[in-house]
Amino acid sequence: MPQLKEVNCVKKAAWPELQVDLLEWITEKWNNGLTILPSLVRLKSLNMAKHKKYGIPPGQFKAGNHWRQRFTKWNGLSL
């Protein structure tokens, strides 16, 4: 049964602080009645990743489609 344990493990977020701040930004926009497109989430996250606050090396964070899909799933979002 060790194989089942591997299937059920959940990978931790590499940059949790960025994801928390991004979720706050999305929530703020929704509260103001704005619609957030997936492409806008990607652009905003890439822009946020440049900030020294997160300590992400240049070129390390790509915010691809798979990342965005996991981010929305982890946070129960529907874009």
C-alpha cells in the first residue's frame, strides 16, 4: 500500500506569500464587481513575483497554465 500514500500527498506551494497576496488581490477585485480573467491572474502574479518582498529569483517563477489551474483549485476559485 505505500503507492497509495504517494498518490495522496499534496505538494506545498513554493511561494505561499505570493499566493496569499494574489488571492487577496483577486478577492478585492471581485468585491468591486470586476471580472478576473485567467490571463490577468497570470500577468498579475508575474508582476508581483518581481517584487523583492517574495525573494523569487528572476526567471524562476513562470506562472504557467498548470500553476494557475492548481492555484485556483487550491483556493476554491472559479475564474
